[in-house]
Amino acid sequence: MNDKWEIYKDHANEWRWRRTASNGRIVGASTQGYVNRNDCLENARRNGYTGD
């Protein structure tokens, strides 16, 4: 699987994650913003993220 994971800050300065498939389609994303980056990463891990 060559999905790309992005951990980023949104316009409200909250952390979010997004998972993009190799064909460019977004196949997963956080449904809320997180104040703490670690909380965002924990949520991403529950959804298959294996980085950081």
C-alpha cells in the first residue's frame, strides 16, 4: 500500500490528518481538529497510520 499520510494544521490552527491513495483520492481524514498534535497522531494510528 502506497498511501500518503499528511499531518497538518488547518485554518483554525488545529491538527488534522488526511490519507491519500496512490491514485490521488482521499480515502480517510480526521473528522475533527485537535489542539495537541499527539492526540491527532493517536487518532490517525487508530485508523491505520504507522508513522511517527
